[in-house]
Amino acid sequence: MYGPDTPVLRDFALSTPAEDRLSGKVCAIQSSITLEVSAIAARLKREGHHVIAFGAGEPDLPTPQPVQDAGIDAIRKGLGRYTAAAGLPELRAGIAKRFTDDGYPHEPSEVMITAGAKPALYLAFYALLNDGDECVYPAPFWSSYSEMVRAAGGTPVHFSTSAEMDFQPTVEGLRGVLTDRTRVLLLNSPNNPTGTVYTAETLEAIAEVVRERDLFVLTDDIYQHLIYTDEPFTNILDVAPDLQDRVLIINGLSKSHSMTGWRIGFAGAPAPVIQAMTRVQSQIAGSPPSITQHAALAALDDPSPAGRKESLDQRRRLIIAELAKLDRVVTPEPRGAFYIFPSIAAHLGKTYEGTRIDDANVFSKVLLQEKLVATVAGDAFGAPGHIRLTYCTSEADIVEGVRRLGEMISELK
Ligand SMILES: Cc1ncc(COP(=O)(O)O)c(C=O)c1O
């Protein structure tokens, strides 16, 4: 008897009725590649394999104790209720003070709280882009930007940077992609995936173009407190304070306080932009998570808890040293965030036990399947020929993971 499981019928079916109902908008969006890799790695772990998790960008350090305690206290006090759509007034005031202390003056009315930096980014794109408007950003870039811009109706456009130029965005690169539809420039420093940190000179030059072309600037500063050299963190407002009326800063506690699953982010921008983003948030999310907001109040006094940077830096140095031992793997040295982005281009075109490694996607898939090492292919970050490794894992796993990577490379024909 033929049934839905009959191979012939399944092979010929174009789509299921439910798939037919999906909108064109949603079909254009790909799911998060890093979360997909993490899900596969988690499944392999559940099956009892020793998987090395270089996939997701999630610190393995604990959430600071005062933050945990404040969260528990909030639950006990019964504070798990809706808050104002823009977030708790005292938290908005605290974040406004933090921005101001950092040198970017903000009033509480110019700040909103969101359930992670991701929703803040999406709301910003939604608020700033009309259909078809272009948002430009340097490549390599964090993989979610393109999908979020698209989901908000905009058009993502990127321009190249190079390892030789420390992945600093250049004026020539930026000018090369500007059109009369360009509305927003997006900057991310310290950068995911390269770990580069933008210099004041870079940002001064970029600011000139922003003024000339009347762009709005979105800065994703989520790794602000994770710079391992003595160079300073620089936001475009440090070198161009005159741009304050057209800069939107996004930040959050996921990375700085290991609060990835708590979901807490924030945005600072001119009040009309914050009001517009809040209107949307009020309809689609109601309010940011209340328990997390109460816990976040306890994080305000300590933007960069002691010991975290040192611990990550130790692992950064270790992974740099381990990768340097590998044959023809070229690794630009990251100075911020917690990723490393080696080029494996010299090994593409080879085969692994009969499978041709045409690109970094196949490379990282084989590495996961055969050596149980989870990485993310650079293609998703606009940088084919690279793989991204997150080094927020134990030193033993770093050594073992890079050893397995080297083993796979030595087995390529
Ligand atoms: C550059 C960048 N921005 C934003 C985020 C999202 O942070 P959150 O977990 O707070 O949504 C990430 C997470 O990986 C990131 O790498």
C-alpha cells in the first residue's frame, strides 16, 4: 500500500500542506547556523561522544553570584510580572548612567531593555529600514545580521576587509557599496568572528563618510569589555561625538556576565528611535523578562566582573599557540571577543576518505562528523575559507580539539 512513508511518494512530494502556508518572507530567512551546530554537538554529546564544542559563542564561566542572588530574590518576592514595555525605569536609568559614564551621554528616555541583544538589533532594523533600504557592514560579520536585516524588510550589503589590514573597515571599502538606498551602517567591535578591535583612526575616517552620506549608525558593542590587549574600546562616538543624534548603541549582559539564557540586552539611541522600537516591543513581546531585569540591576555596578577577562585571555593565548602548530592554517591573532578565525583555504579541494572538501562548510561538517569537533564555517560570516572556533571551553578541550583538527588535516589527500 502507498502511504505517506512510501519512499516514491515522499520523493515526489514538493511540499507538505503546512509548508505551502508559509509566507515568502519567512522562507527567505535561514536559521542560526551557530545554534544549529550547537544542537548537533549537544545531540552527539547526549549520545555519549566526547564532542569539543568550539561552536556557540557562550562563555562557560558562571553568572556572577550577586546577579544569581538578585534573580532568586526577585522570584521569591513575586516580581515575575509584566514591566513597562521599555523595561524597568530603574534599570533604564542605570543603563543610561552606564552609557553616560562610558562617555556616551544618555537620558533614561533614550534607553530601552530587550530580551537579549538580538531583539534590540532586530527592532533597530525594523525601526530604521523601509522595505528595500540597505544596511551596510564590513565582512567578516556576525552571521545573524543578514537574516535580521532581511526579516525587517531591508537589504543586507557587506563590504570586504582583509586580514592583512587587521580586518579594519576602510573608507574605500565602505564607499564602494554605498547607494542612494543605503540608510544604516552597522559596526561591531570587538568583532565576531575575527576578534579585531577597531581603532580610533579607523572610526574617525568612517565618521567622515557617515556625515557626508547622512547615514544612521548602529554599533553592536556586546564584546565591549572583552579586549585582551591594552588598546582601548572605541565607539564611533568617542571620535565623533557630533554624531550622537544618529547613533544607536546595542549592548547586553549575555557575554560580559554569562547571562546568555537569561536574555537581557539594551539599546541607547535618540528618544524617537527608542520610542519607535518600544512601540513594536510592546506589541510583539510585551516587556522584557522581569526576573532577569531585576537580576540585571545587580550587574550594573560591575560592568566587567573580575577574573573573567583573565580566564578567557589565558585560553585565547593557548588556542593561538596550538593553532600555530598546524600545517598551513593561517590564524590572524584575535584581540577581543572570544573567537578565533583561522583560514583553512590551503586545504580546500582535497578529499577526506573520498569526500571532496570543496568549501569550509564541508570542512567543518567532516570535522564534526569524523573528529567530533564543532566549529562554524566562515561562509556564514561572509568569509569563505575560514572556520570560526569559540575558545570558551576548557584548556584540555582546546588542546584536544586543535589536535583533532590537525589530525584531520594530516589525513586529507
Ligand atoms: C556580535 C553579536 N551581537 C549580538 C549577539 C547576541 O547576543 P544576545 O545573546 O544578547 O542576544 C551575539 C551573540 O553571539 C554576537 O556575537
